[in-house]
Amino acid sequence: MLGRWLVRTFVDRPDDTASSHSRAQYGKLEGWVSVAVNLVVFVAKLVPGLVVGSIALIADAFHSLGDVASSAVVIWGFTLAEKPSDREHPFGHGRIESIASLVVALLLVLTAWEFGKASVGRLFHPHPVTAPWWLLILLLATLLAKEWLARFSLAVGRRIASNVILGDFWHHRSDVLATAVVMAALVGSRLGLPWVDGVGGVVVSGFIAWAAYALVRDSVDPLIGEAPSPELLEEMRALALSVPGVEAVHDLIVHRYGGLLVASLHVEVSAKLDIAQGHDIAEAVEARLNERMAGWSVVHVDPVDREHPLWEPIRAFLDAEMARLPGRPTYHDLRIAGGEPCYVIFDLNTNGDPPPTLVPDLAARIRRAFPTVAKVQILLEPRYVY
């Protein structure tokens, strides 16, 4: 309820999750809410931790403070990512989100290392920690606050598909787990088991290190160039196929720059259409994709003559071949030019590294099965084409 009110109050267009402005508003909202909650939680943990002398509680407090720093980086990242494109950065600044995530991960690694050392020291030199019940109640309150914050961050991160916010979610969720471990350590101390405090500190450090690893993993992929999700590819195909005249879609190439999506794709149309008609179809597909995806797309038109007398027999032959070949490759853009003799051209996606004999062997089998085929041209697609 509170999360929905915050979104309605501070995001101008909550339903617009693609534009850089809306993404920035969502991101900065999550960042500022996280900063406010984590500052309160940090103080609520640090003061009692210093009073009772619990290294696990102090480590957990600085874990929360680390979340403040990470949320500040989130705000910084979304502020810069919102900047419009310029001469040096024609695709905008959207990938700064991923750079911000790496900065956050570095802060977490530093925190995990420092408190891991302190906790190991406490394991070798344990001493009793007095933990009154009021402290456990206070920690339970901070745990509930961080759990709400974690769920809010998760909802926002999923809403705008942002790795940096999902990384912030894992910070908050690991803080929840860490606080639960600290509470267990303090209870163990009350039961005469002082070594539990050091073990709790080590576990907390482990949570912090795991959060850092997960954030690095999710941040590096967009910078290197990650594969588009199957859901995105399916949505793009559906949008293109919804345009009258489009018979098939293939050769999708997708790049992401934060909220900006840049894509190219091929659409198959009837070979009976003239150039102007094919051009109109391509522009209609581009307009539909650009409107929905908040980016830029380029569409190439492939004229396909499905009424050629050999088109259907060769299609059936290729379907059977694909089913028996290892890795179950796929093909598309089947074109047949000429009468007798004729030429067969199609694209082949092998889903990996094909054996060197695959293409010549397949071409030879087609020529043997169809004697009027004089030439077969098979175009192997690279991995980044879908």
C-alpha cells in the first residue's frame, strides 16, 4: 500500500516503464527511500551494538550503512543515465546503470572483507555479549522495516527491468537475513555461547560477499553485451507479425543501452509485392516496434515466393533434415529463384558451432533430392542473430 502511494506520488507516468525519464524517476525514488530507511536502521543497530559490544551487530549495522552508499550510487547512476544523447554518446548514457552497479558491488566487497576479518578475530577471542530482550525486539523491528524495503525494491526493479535496482533488492534481502543471524547470535550469547557472536559475524560477512558477487554478475553482462530475453524476442516477433503483409520474422539483433533498445530484424513478405509496398510494410513494422519498445529499429524486407512449385517440397525436405541433425538447427528465409534450373537460398541457425561438413553435406543432399536445383546457398548465422 505504502509502495503504491509512493509510486503514484513521485512518478509522473507510472505505466510508462520504457522512457528514460520514467525509469529515472522510478530509480531515484527507490534510491531515496532506501537511503532514508537504511540510515534509520543503521543508527538503530550501531548504537546498541556499541553498547553491548557485539561485533556481529556492529557488522550488521555497517552492512546497512553500505546499503546507504549503494542506494546513493543508484541515485547517481539513474541521474546520469537520464541525460540525453550527445555527440560522444549517440546512444545515450543508459549503461551507466550497470557501471553504478559495479561501484555498489565494490563497496560491498570492501565491507565483507573488513568485517570478515573482525569476525574471525572474535572467533579466536570470544567474550560474552549482554543482549537484553529490548534489543532483540528492536532488531526485529529493523528486520521488518528492511523486509518491506526489500519487497519495494524488488517490485520497482521488476517493474522497469533494472539490474541495478534488483541488485539493491539483494542488498536489502541479505540485510534481512543478516539481522536474523545476529538475533540468533545474541540469543546464543544469553545462553552462554559467546562464540556464536563471531560465527554470526562471519555469516553476515558471507551474506555481504554473496550480494557483491550477484551484483557483479548481473552488471557485467549488459556491459559486455548480453543476449536478449526469450520474452523480449517473442514480443518483438508478435509485434512485427501483427502488421498486415508480414508472413515471418527472423534475424533479430538487439542492443540495450539502459532503457533504450536498438534493434534490427528481417520480415518476409510476398514476392508479388512491389518495392513501394514492401517499403510501406517495413516502415509500419518499425513504427510499431519503436512505439512499444522506446527505442529504434531497422527492418529489412525479404521477398519470398511461396507459390514457387518447389517451395513447399523443399520446405518439407528441410523440416525433416532439421529434425534429424544434431542440435536441431533451424532455418528461415527460404527463397527459390528461377525455374529450371533454379537456385535455393536460406539462412541456417545451428545453435552453436557446426561441424565444417554440415553446410556442404546439406547442400549436396538438397541437390540430389531436387535435380533441377543448380545451386544451393546456405548462410550461417552468428550467435547474436535470433
